[in-house]
Amino acid sequence: MVPHGTSRASVRITALLTLLLSLALAGAVSGAGAASGADRSRTHGKNPGYYSNPLRPRITGDGVVESCADPTVIHGQTPGDNTWYMYCTTDPRNDQDFDANNQPIFHRVPSMTSKDLVHWTYVGDAFQTPPSWGDPGAFLWAPEVVYSKTFGKYYMFVVVTDTTAAGGGSADPNCHSDNAIGVATSTSPTGPWTFSDQPVVRPRDAGGVCNYLWTYDPDVLGNSVDTQGTMYYGSFFGGIFGTKVVFNETGAIADQAAATKVAIDNKYEGANVIYRNGFYYLFASATNCCNGALTGYSVFAGRSKDPWGPFVDREGIRLTANRVGGTPVLGMNGNRWVGTGHNTVFQDAAGDWWTIYHAVDRGDPFFKPAPGFTKRPPLLDALDWVHGWPTVNGGAWASDRRMPAPAGQPGEKSRHRTRLVAPQVPGRRLFHDEFSGDHLRKSWSVVRPERAEYRVHDGILTMKVQKPVTVPDPQPGHPDQTKVVASDLNSGNNTASVLLHNAPRGDYIVQSAVRLNVPDVPDCCYNFAQGGVLAYQDDDNFLKLTNTSIWNTRQTEWAKELFPVPAGWNRYGNTVVGPPSNSGEWTYLRIAVKHLHGEARRVAGDRQSYTAYTSQDGRTWVRGGTWTHSLTDAQIGLVAMGLTPDQSGDYTVDYDYVRAFSLREHHHSHH
């Protein structure tokens, strides 16, 4: 959701559900489940046809919209209006939206219309300027539109990234982080829109100088309201909150004082809440939205009987817990689409559920005139419900082929049928190390052995979390200058030790049980101490699945590093998977490695796919995203690293075992 030139904290790290399958060796894979769990009506109607991603809204006489970040969709709410409306965050529309100096031309909330949810037409921008209480240079992000039946108006909520003192922000003209949520009204879903003269949610001071919580990503429950509704807002810095919002003739005011936190800070943003079959479902996105071809942005869900929560995931973990819950709904799957997030969920004309979200094309990740400025086209896919939990395309996630279209108009019925993704499970055991005895086997080697501290005892391998290290940092006129950095493997900082073991040939699964021993104090930080498993070619080309301490949270980070890369491209990216276990308990980590051939290799542009799984008990597994890579002679690696220079203390990572298995896949039929 961040436009060109804006940075975010580096805490974002995020991925889906799979299938419930009991195997004595593999355990259960939590996710899509058995055929009987798939829930999609089969009422007959006219076939609305087919589509393929991405959506490419037409600009009359001027090309197509190639980027529509943070999309929101609403059907016309007045009698006789069978049009769909889509709105996007402030951004250039395409590669041509740059001036003669290659500076981006920002459109304040591009707006689109469609009759079938597939073919869209750009009809203009909602705004030319921010509200009167906003700074003239403010961006307008993450629109949300609802209709008030009482007032006969549409209400568009947007993030106003920079406010003035009149809007509750800082009086300092050099302070540009005093963000708020505004609202504008119109009798038509395509405008003209008139801003209210006051914010819906005012800037929230976090203490210090020009330091404000991120009051981002408004969402109002439902498509229509009377005089009040339920509103959600917030992001990584501060968390996501829910509260009551009261509408009036010219705007709306949220009850900030009564706001309830529904998702912890430093994990989620982009909330979208729907009601279905007795539950409120909170969809939210995790990690970095805008990291080019290595964007790991992904969608997770929790549900509650109450709109204020607590929202819990399928394993019963709260989204407010410091070992953060969240069931994966949508993430990268190995095709060209990554960064699949900030979704809007809706029902088509036949009542079936769909989602539109933004993504990143790995082959075309940036606006061409501005390498580093991530382009985010809109995608459309079916949302399936399996045993009461949502997943996109039966767990296959973002589509990149011809797909059955949704029902855009009454009398139509999509031909989409749920096909559950094939779970990857362990087969024959290929090797294992239970860490018996009092020393590491000779089959292990060590990268940077002079810094590694580890011991084998009581059936456990214990590695000491490596402390920050001083490295050369020569500057003009100061060739001997140094700096202190975390012991890590990240974008050229290659200072951590790695324990390595040869990996099996062919397709395989590597699994371990890991225990990160840092204090379980939610209000304190041990950034970014971590331990876990790698598929490692060298210091600059690897996959990493770790139990990681991130500010006040503990998360399972699933990362990829790639080098060399084109100029301006990122070399490190990450997402997250399921919640780690409680302090002192084992977190189970699994990487499924599959060699790609033929069409699969062509689509991926790489030689292997790597899929992450995590578990709190070693039996029920949460499937995460799939990175692809082209590693040569990759080995299995173990690490204990990441503690930043501003942290101190002696911490360890325990490994109960390392086991490798052949890879098996079980296929399901159509439903």
C-alpha cells in the first residue's frame, strides 16, 4: 500500500491452508480437507464464460490500467443498478503514467465499472485534491465504499497519509506521518465525491516527535448501512482495530475511544471483514506489499462469533496473540504471481464467493520508468469454503490460466468447481539425525566455523544465537571505518554460521523440530533472533524457514534470497506461515522440494519449487507459500542468528532432529 518513495519498517515478514489428511508418518495437513467439506452451491444458470488473470481495465483511447493496488469492489446498491464498481489506491495507472522527467503521475483513487466482473472500464479518478484538512501533497490510499440506505448516498473512506492541525495532525509542516481516515459522499458510485470537513478516524499519536500509529486501510462491514456500522482500520504499526462508525448527511465519525484491537501489531494490515453462516471472517495481509519479484505479501484469516473478536484461526490461535494466529487463504504458489494480498471479498450475482486482490508479476514487477516502484495489477479468483474456512481456488491460490468467470448478472451461474490442492506429504525416510551422543556427526560441515557455537547433548543440538559482529565499512577518507551488524544472511550481510548436511537427490521433504529460547515477553523485543532450516546453495542463494522473534511477536518466516539480480531489483524477500509454538515448546518446520520440468519449469522460470509447512504439534500442518529458485547442489542448513545490534543477551536455538523423506503428493477430484 506504500507508494513510490515511501518506506516501511522492516518488520514485515508472511501464507495458506491445505488439506486434512491423516498419515501415520506424515501427520495431518491442515487445510482444504475432504471432498465433503467443499461448500459451493450448484444451482444451474447461464454460463457467464471464462477469464484469465490479470484484469486489465480499459482506458478509453489510452491503453489499460496495469496497476490497481488495494482494490475494493461494490455492486450498485440502488434499484436497477446492475453495475459493479472497483476502486484502487493512489498510483500511476500504467507504465505510461510518467512525465518527461520519468516522475510518476499519481491518480487519486482510479475508479472502474463492469457488468461482468471481468471486463472493466476506467471512468476517472475519484479526487483531484485531498480534503481541506489534509496536506496538499497527501496520498489517498486503500479506498472502501459503502451505501447508506438512510441518506441515499455512497460513502468512500480513504487513508489520508498527511494531515494538518485542522485534521488533528501535527502543526509542524515538516511532519508527514500524521495519517488519518477521511470520508467523501456522493449520490453516485462514480462521483462527484465531496469530502467531509473532518476525519472519520483522527491521527493517533504514538509518542515522541512526529510519531503516529498507522491509521490505514479502512473497512466497513457489509455493502450497505443505515445510520451506523462496524468499521475496521489499522496496520503493522499499531495493529488492527474495530469500532462503531456513525453516518450523517455529509460524512461519518468513528468511536475511536471504544475501539477494540482485533489483530496484533507487526503482523497484519488491509482488513476486510465479512459475515457468513454465523461467523465474522477477518481477512488481513502480512509482510511487505511492495518488494518487486520477491514480494511475499499474503492473505490470512481468522473468524469470530462477534464482530469485535476475538478472531481465531483454524488451529484456535488468536490473531491478537504474540505467537500470531492466522490461517493462510492466499499466497504465492510457484506461478508468476507473488505478493497476492490486500483483498476484497464479495458474492457474485449467484451468491458465490469471489475475491479481487492485487499481485506482482515476477517477470514484470516494476513500473518500467522506475525500477524499484512495484506495479500491482488486480487479479480475480474464486473463494472456496472448506469445513468453514476460506481458501482461494481450493488451495491452489492465484490462477494464471483460463478460469470459469463469476456471475456478473442475475440468471448467470459460474462453472467454477472446487478442486482441492494436492497435499505434499513425507514418503520413505531418506536420512535422519536424532542428535544422539555428544558430538555432531562427520556428515555435517560448518560455514564460518570460527564463529559457530553449538553442542550435542541429551538428544538435542543446541546452537547459540550469534551476536552482532563488527565488519569493515570503508568510507571516502576513512578506509578503516567499521560498523556493527547482525550476524545474518541477508542482502550481502553474510556473517552468520551455517551447519550444512548433504540433501537427498530428487524431490524430498526436510523436517525439523525447533525451539527458539528467547524470553516470552510480548512487550519486549529480541529482534530478529531466529533459528530454522535452510535449502542452501551459498550465502546469496537460499530458502529459509525459521522461528523468528519480530518486535512483540513470534512468527515463522519463509524467505528467499537470490543473487545476482537486475539493477534496482531486490535480492531478499519473505512471507510467513503458521504460528510457532509457545515458549519452551517445539515448533515443527517442513520444506517440500520439488524439481520442475516441462511446462511447470517454463511457468516458474526456475528449476525447483520450495513449499513451507509449519506445525505446533508435528501432526497437523499449515501449508505456506511456494517460492521457486534454481539452486545447484543445495544442502540442508541450520542457523541461529539475526539478533540486531541494539539487542543483548545470550539465547539459543534447540534442534530435536533433522529428517529427510521422499516427497509424495495425493490428488483429489473435482467438487
